[in-house]
Amino acid sequence: MKTRILDGKEVAQAIKEEVAAEIQKLAQENLVPGLATVLVGANPASQLYVRSKTRTCKELGMHSEAIQLSSQTTTEELLQVIDRLNQADEIDAILVQLPLPDQIDEERILLAVRPDKDVDGFHPQNVGHLVSGKVGLAPCTPMGIMYLLKREGVILKGAEAVVVGRSNLVGKPLAFLLLHQHATVTLCHSRTRDLPAVCRRADILVAAVGQPALLTRDYLKEGVVIIDVGTNRVESVEEGIRLFGKDSERIARIQAKGYTLVGDVHPRDPIGVAKAVTPVPGGVGPLTIAHLMKNTVTACTMRRGGK
Ligand code: NAP
């Protein structure tokens, strides 16, 4: 079987073009969607994500405010920042970059974000909307994946969808979104019995686990569509050779950069077996940021009444 590699960058570009058109419409009503990102501490990976989000906002002509707070910030101090952003009319979407340092009560923070500015869809009100199938703000990675599946014409109605990983950020919301599109959904986790057998039932297999190359050939049915959410670092050349082969350009990348990324699905096993697969990197990652922009525009339209 010929396996299609699903290019996340191309799909992200399509999302951004839709967002740009919506931004133009809002501009006719003098509305500029605004995203605030709040980062506590100096985690380099989080700084990279936040920079890339701010850059994308600028590219699209959106307003953005990047707030960087010290790693010593207390829950009360962060609550004050959230309160200001909740009240700022030019801010439509508030993104608190996770994880937060240990001294901060994450639940209190996520509850404090106004539900209509909760761009990650974490507030119980938005979770409720998602579960009951109402329109609202839902987490960006699952929304990006749904966009990709639709664009690729993957039939969801009646399909067996297996989602591995039950996080509030990816697995659980995605399971509901697939269910609302009439897929038969199985949600797996670390206690699932005989995971390979469950995965082999899948017409659509989503891996959101955080374990490098966990899903190997034994987990795949012929013709499956694979969405690999995992982003794991491979730092050793030996491990790189085992996963990618000794002739892969990834080996040079490990030697030059100190690491390369691998998904939760083995990078070579789907080829010739799966109908389609998202690569890592360049698959789900770009969709997440593009959908953050889309959610910001949705939040602006819902709250400030763009037509
Ligand atoms: P998470 O909160 O750590 O959850 C991991 C899930 O995987 C848990 O439900 C856990 O089960 C399950 N799990 C762990 N080991 C397992 C095993 N051996 N067999 C079956 N299930 C297992 O992870 P997350 O936040 O959803 O992220 C998952 C991965 O996606 C990570 O690599 C993350 O970096 C990546 N990610 C990428 C993007 C993107 O935009 N590309 C966005 C978000 C996340 P239990 O619940 O039983 O512990």
C-alpha cells in the first residue's frame, strides 16, 4: 500500500488563510482579535512555543501581548494578571503556558480565566460545551486534528477510532470531537489491556502518549490513518539509528543539534501499511498553532459580536 504523508505545514497554511480572511472581515468593523500569552519562568521549550505563537499573531495582523513573569511568581500575583487580562477589551484570548511552577495552584489559575477568553478550552464551562457537542472554545491540538481529517476527506461516520492517551489537553477532548462526528471511539491509556490488539481495530489511530515510537507494526491494521501527536526527543545516535536507520538524515541532525524528534508511532513501520500518517516533526505541531489563531478569532467574534 502506498502511504501518504500528511503535511501539517500545508494544512496549517490553509487554516491561516481562513483566519486571515476572517480577520479582514472583523477589520471592517474595527475589530482586531487579540491574544495574550502568559509565561511563568524561563523554560526554554515554553519560551520557544510562546515566541512562535506571538510571531504567528503578528504575521496575521492580530494584536498580541506576551507576558513573561518570574519563576517565583505566586498564585495571587498570577491571578491579578489574569484579572487584568479578563477585563482588557482588546484581549479576546488568554493562553497560560503550561506547565506552571510547583508553587502555583494550576487549577485556580485555569478556573480564573474568563470562559469566553479561554482559548485552550480548559474551563469547566467549555469542557461542558465540548462534551455536549455545543459550539465553544475547544483545545487547539484536537481541533487542528479534526480540521486535518476533514480536509483529507477521512470518513469518520461509523469508523473505528482508537485514541491512545487520555489527557485533558489532547486525548479526552479529541475522543469527544470524534464521537460527535459519529466515529466509534475507544480511548486507551496506560492500563489498557492488550493495547496492540485494541489499536489493530482502528481505521483512525491517534497516538498522544509521550513515549518514543511506542506504536510499532504490531499495532497497525492495513489501511489505517495515523495521527501521531507525540513529540519526543531522541538524543543518542544509537537510538537514532535504531529508529530511523543508519542512512537517515536524522542521524546528522542528532550530531549537529544534539537531538531529533520522534513521535509515539515508530517512524518507519507505518510505511507501506498505513493509508496515511502525520510525520513528526511537521505533522500535528503546526496545526496546533494555526488553530490557536482560529480560536482567537472565534473568541473575538463570539464576545465582541463580529458578523
Ligand atoms: P500526558 O498528559 O502525559 O498523557 C499521556 C497519556 O498517555 C496518559 O493518558 C497515559 O495514561 C498514556 N500513556 C502513557 N504511557 C502509556 C502506555 N505505555 N500505553 C498506553 N498509554 C500510555 O500527555 P499529553 O499532554 O496528551 O501529550 C502526549 C504527547 O503529545 C507528548 O509527547 C506531548 O509532547 C505531545 N503533544 C504534542 C502537541 C503538538 O502540538 N504536537 C500538543 C500537545 C501534546 P494514564 O492516563 O493511564 O497515565
